[in-house]
Amino acid sequence: MELITEPLQYTFMQRALIGAIAVAILTSTIGTFVILRRLAFIGEGLAHGSLAGLAIGHLLGWNLYIAGNIYTIGLAMLIGYLHEKAKVSLDTAIGILFSTSMALGVALISTSRFYATNLNGYLFGSVLSIGSFDLMIILGATITILVILGLFYKEFLYYAFDPEMAEVAGLPRTGLHYALLAMIAVTVVVASQTVGIILVTALLTIPAASAYQWSHSLKKLMFLAVLFGLISAIVGLYISYYFNIASGASIALTSAGIFLISIILSPQRVSLRRIFGRSSS
């Protein structure tokens, strides 16, 4: 018991635990739709592309969360526009915009003294350095997105499994598509503080992919994804504290361990290619 309670005597660990739990719930819930719509690549693209937004925010003296969210949502909308209107394949649109955006971020970083700033925390994860304002943004984003998904659960459920039929049924397929992209963008920026831009795809996809090994029902899938995400975040956080390992890496590796156990023990063997498919209808 002391192993569990000892770290919590520190305020920074209390904030880190609350932040990690909130991010785990958010990424696992959104990750369910990412897996079902085969959008793992867009999560990765937005994560890396958000680097430019963080760099611009630092130059302007803005809060990095706010700057990153504004920029990354815009990037997500542009990806959606190129795919829907310009008839560019989703993979191609993501590849073009995320590489261009990341190059812009690197260019901005290379011209300024960014290396000594907390941008490193967003690259590699720094859950232990979450401040009070950061925690407020994390909790606010988590609650807002969960409320949206709760209010429009049936619509997103229909869209996740069969977007064409959803459109035939009169649902705003394009609107749901852009809304999901925006929520993925916010989730990516929020999760960056926990696991970093480099590893954010891990929290966005691995818990849901692990859950997909056990159930194909959306409700059960969400429940298991959140459960696996919470276990990864909490266990990874304690591993980081006791073994002095980067928090992002320890959380991502714990999540990967759960996935490995799932594919070994689960009676439902789902191919990796199908789970992480990068095409979207």
C-alpha cells in the first residue's frame, strides 16, 4: 500500500495522476472511433503536424495548449477538406499536410532558442510537469468531448460502422466526419503533455486495439478500451516515478504490453493489418 500512497504525498504526482487518468479516458474513447474508422494514420499525422502549432504558440507567447488546439483543429479540417472536396485520398492528404506542417515546426524551432523550453515536454511527454492550468484544460477538453459523444452517441455509432448508410438514413455524414476530426485533433494536443507528440498515437490506438481483441460491440469496446487505457496510464505513471523512466515511454510500453497479452489470450484474433488499416471510406 505504501508503494501506491507514497508518491501521492507530492502535489505534482497528484496532478499527474489526475491528468493521466483524464487523458487515458479521452484517448481511449476517441481511439475507439479511430480504430473503427481506420484513422490511426490521421492521429499520427496530426500529432506530428501539431509541432508547428506549438512552435507558433511559443513565438507568440500563447499557452501551448491553446495554440496547439487551434492550429491542429485547422489542420484536421484542411485534411478533411482535401479528402472530401479535392478528392485527394485520405492517406495522401495526411502525408502532404503533416509533413509540410512538421517541416514548418522544425524550421521555426531551428531559428529560435526552443531547445531549452518546455516544447521538449510535448515531444517526449512530461506528465509529471503538468501544472494547474494544464490540468484545467485537460479536464475541460475531456468533459466537453465526452458530453458531445454522449449527446450524439447514436449518430456517431451509425457513422462509425457504416457512414454510407448513415448518409442514406439522413444523418449529416460530412458534419460527423469533420466533428470526429476536430475531436481527434483536440485529443492529440491534450495527450501530447502526457506521452508526447512522438508517442501520442500509442494512447490513441493501442488501448482500443487491445479492446477490439475481446469484443466488437461498441459499448463493450469503449468500456474495455477505457479500462486498458486507465491501467496503462496509472501503471505507467508509477513505473515512471519509481524507475526514473520518461513518463510517456513507460505509459506507451505498458499499453503495448496489454496489447501483447490481448492478442495472445483473446479468442478473437483480429489481424494487425485490419486493426491498423490506413484506408477510410
